[in-house]
Amino acid sequence: MNKNPLIVDKNTAAGALLKKRERREFRFRAYGILGIVFAFGFLAILLFNLVSSGYTAFLETRILLPITISPQAAGADDYFKPVQEALKKHFPEAKERAEIILMYALVSRDAEIRLKKMAEANPSIIGKPMEIWLKASSEADMYYKARASARLNDNQIKWLAALKKEGRVQKFFSTGFFTHGDSRAAERSGILSSLTGSIFTIICCMLAAFPLGLMTAVYLEEFAAKNRFSEILEVNINNLAAVPSIMFGLLGLAVYINFFGLPRSSSLVGGLTLALLILPIIVITTRNSLRAVPHSIRDAAIALGASKMQATLHHTIPLAMPGIMTGTILGVSRAMGETAPLLMIGMVAFIADVPRNIFSPATALPVQVFLWSNSPEAGFIERASAAIMTLLILLVMINSLAIALRKKFEVKWT
């Protein structure tokens, strides 16, 4: 017989109940671990598919051709003609018009722009033979990267294999993906215009949302009377945080564009619209941070002669600032990934030029992903995946900054 009252004999009725409870706890822990494993498994599959389909966008295929820019071609402003002549000399067996057109299609029209810039920067190269690496077309690029979606006919494959055998086809790091704007040709498109638009939009968003959200939270938490009106206001602010983002896009369209007449598809309108989206988040997180500061801090400041405003500005807000900054940065990370509100205010337009200011027509990186993913061309799908990777890296950096700030400035009250 067990004489220790703290140990339950599992052969008794109480012991059976204990065993049943232990089995339930074991199953509960097992379900939790299984859920975590499934979550990480799906995340790993998503990242693998994303990286495997998008990492090649950071590389581009180039073809080395002997180019001579003739004075006639320069005078006629036809800088793709030297490329055509180089291909004809390299593959004289192409006689039919259809074959010649397919042969020209191996090289991107970006070559014309590059040769024109070279000739304008240094006119002495006109008439001189040169060996120049020129960007391949999107289909040739996809084929050289061994993408199953590449569409080349037998002659194009034969010509590309001959160039590769001669060492005239190589992969290079694609700087154009980061330095070019959008383009109708996949091999010439980049994220610079959309990334610049996202930066301008977030700057406008923060300049509008942070001061207004901070002042609202400080007033409601520190100065507003605790009555029915303030309770209704608090409930409405909490409900706004759960409103679908597209509703804020409709609000921005109605207020900023139709009523105030601000320029459509500009970073200013996009930032103000996203400010409406993250304003409830900033207010809620700021109030929670202010609430976490002990009342003894306020009471001590007032006891030493400080006014309510001085106690709030000099003590409460500085001590709550780590939490305020963390919530604000997390709100910014949500705003950076939003697409629906920006679609409603016209930031879905094709923008090839980099926006110069907040009033210029612009698009954002998530919208650029949306546009590229709707294109049937394989090169745009590849670039959409690479743009998603870039956006994820930016979001991870922003969230890491929020964590670092919280760890550095966090005050633990005992």
C-alpha cells in the first residue's frame, strides 16, 4: 500500500482519471507539435517554389557579337541594324525571311538602346569593329536557363547551341533587374520604378499616420474622459483594424481623388490611403504601450510639480516609445505588402519611368508583382517570383528592425 499521500495509485479510480488526463495532455501536445510541423512544412514548400522559380531572374543571358556601327545606321538612327548584320554574317545559311526574323529574335531590342547610348557617348566608335555582349531575348534567356516554358524552334536552338559552343553565350548578374523600370519586354523590365514608388508611398504614409495616430492614442489614453462616448470611439477604432483593405482604397478614391482632386496613381494618394489602413493599428499599439507604463511614474512626476502634459510628454511617452515604434514598424510592414487599396486609386498603371517625386505617376512593388503574374510570358513570371523574394527580404528586414528596437529599448517593470 502506498503511504505517500502525494503519489496516486494508478490502479484506483483516481489513478484511472489521472491516466486519462495525462493521455489528453499528451494528445494536446502532439497536436500542437503536429500543427507546427505542418506550418513549417507548408512554409518550406512555398519558399522552395518561390526561390526555384525566381532566383534565375537575378541572372541574364548575353550573346557576344562582332558589332560595327556604320555611319549609315547611325545617321538613320537604326542601331539594331548592326546586330542584324552581325547575325547574318555569323549564320549565312539563314536565307528565308521567316528564318531571318527568328534569328533576329535571339537578341533583345535592348541592344538597340545600348548601342545608341554608346555611340552618343563616344562617337569615335562609329565605323570601328567591336566585340560586345548584348542581352538575349526573353525566350532565348529562358531556354539557356533550362526553363521548360521556353519557346524556341529547332533553328533557334541550333543557332544558340552554335553560339554557346563558341563561348559566345554566358550568364551575367542582372543589374538591370534593380536599375530598370517596367517594360513590355520581359528581359528589359526591372523593379526600380515600383521600388521607388513604394518608398515614396511609405514615406507619405508614415508622415500622415504616425503623428495622427500618436496624438489620438495619447489623448484617448491620457486625457479623454472615461465615458460612453470614449468607449464607443474605442470600439470603432478596434473595428476599423479588421475592415478589409479594399474598403480603404474606395475611401481614398472618394476622398483624395474625387473630392480633393489629388493626382491619380501618385505616391501621395497611395501613402494617404495606406495611412488610413494602418492608423487603427498605430492607435491600438500606442495605447497598449502607454497603458503598460506604471501609474507610479505619472504620480511621481505630478507630485514633483509637473503638469499632466509635462508628465505625459517627458515621462510616459518616452518610456512607451519602444512599444510605439514596434507597432508602427509592424504597421508599415503591412502597408508595404498591400495591393488592393492601391489598385482602387489607379496605381496599377504601366509605369516605365522612375517617379521623381510624390506627385509623379507611380506604382508599388506588390502591384508590380500583380501585373507581372498576370502576364502569360515566362520571363514575367520569373520576374514576379524574384520581386516577391525582394519584397519578402524587405519585410523581414523591417520586422527584424522592430524586434531589435524592442529588445534594445524595452523596459521591464517589476
